[in-house]
Amino acid sequence: MENQITTKGMMIDILSQRNFAKQLVGEGKDYDDVLNWLLAKDYYYDEDLPYPSIKELTEDLNISYSVARRLISCIYNELSEVYRNKIDYSIPEVEYIFYLTFLGNWAYVKLKNIPAPPRVGEDIVIPFFKEKIQTDHFYIRSVKHIFTDKKQEVYIHLVVGQFNLYWNMLRDEKYAKCQMSRDEYDSKDESTMREKYGLRWL
């Protein structure tokens, strides 16, 4: 099935990479006015700003919808030509967010410049909130990366206990066969879930 690319969708994608798109300004292209209008505010990452509409753009710049679509499409295609354009796609910052939870207690730890980024299955000792969480020993269940045009955010889900390859394969199998609910699959209560499926916790 052919994907229908919309003008609104292309515009939002451009807004999401504002810092990259800025590097296209001043190249003498006929889309400069449209691009400057789109980049005037941080519509994508500022939660207080709603997305602009195509109608607002056409009225402010006194252009037709067809012209707006053509110019937005040109900008979009230019951004996608990563081997031909001269855009520096560097992301200068990385932030690691550790989510710690046990028996209904939770805490977040934000770290930067970690010498050795952790990976799924590795054991982790974080003593910073041991009194609140009631433990400082965890393993990494999952890692999720979120990219913006300024920062890479790495969300690390920690679970109390030790990594067990068999248990994690069983979780995936049970969930894939609809024998485990999504809530159970995402459950932070490792001990209860392992006992339910006849496995030792530690």
C-alpha cells in the first residue's frame, strides 16, 4: 500500500529537526521564506506552543496551498538527502535516565557522560536511593532511546534481582502467544511474576 505523505505531516517532521533545518537557511533556495517562518519558534519541543497550521502559513506569507506544499516538500526532500546535503547531523548531548522501582517505591536518576553505557541484562548497583527503594541491586530489563535534534535520551528500565535469560525468553513467548497481558509483561513486580509462572525469583 502506497504511503500518502501529507503536507501537515511533512511540516511536523521538519519542525522536529529544527536545528538541522536551520542549516538550510540562506542557501538561496526559493523555500527560504517558508523555512524561516517554520523555524521562527520551537513549535515541536515547546509544549506551550501548538503546531502551526498550513492555513496560517499561507495567509502570513500570502502564498497558495499548492505553493506551500511544493516548498515544504522541497525542504523535506532536502533534509532527507543525507548523502548530498551539507547538514551536520551531530547530536551534542546524551542523557541517561535510570528508572528504579521496588515494592511501590520509585526514583529516577539522571546521569551524563557515563564512561561505559549499560546494556540489557547487565547487573547494576545504584546506591543513591537505597533507603527509599530498599535495595541497590538491579538488572537492566530494557533500554529505550529517544532522539531530538539536540539530545539523545536513553531510558533504562531497572528491575530488582538478577537477569535470567530463560525468564526473559519466557516473558516474550507468553506475551507473543497472548498468554500474558501487557500489564503483566510490563510489571515491575519481578518476584510475583516469576512465582506465578513457576520460577524462582533469585
